[in-house]
Amino acid sequence: MPNEQCPWHKSSYSGGSGSCVEVAEGSTTHIRDTQHRAQAELNLPAHEWNALLSILTR
């Protein structure tokens, strides 16, 4: 679960479409839907999150 060392922030990759994602980055990256925060979140090791961003931003 995110804490003071890795707080939630809106992902800069969300754009302005209203379909936003929030992330809390640390040794594990936590990802959740901004509009449905109480629902499940996705948790990835930091290296997997970075690999995903690398692929998506090519």
C-alpha cells in the first residue's frame, strides 16, 4: 500500500481524456483508476512498470 514515501499521483501518461490513472511509485508501483479508487489496484515491481512505460512511449 502506498505511503508518505511513495504517494499517489496522476500519471503524466493519462492525458486529458478523463480516463485517468493514478500511480504510487516505489519498489512496487501501485496503479489504480482515478474514477474508481476503491476498486482493485494493480501492483507491479518497479522494473516491470518501467518496461511497460518504455513500450507504451515508443
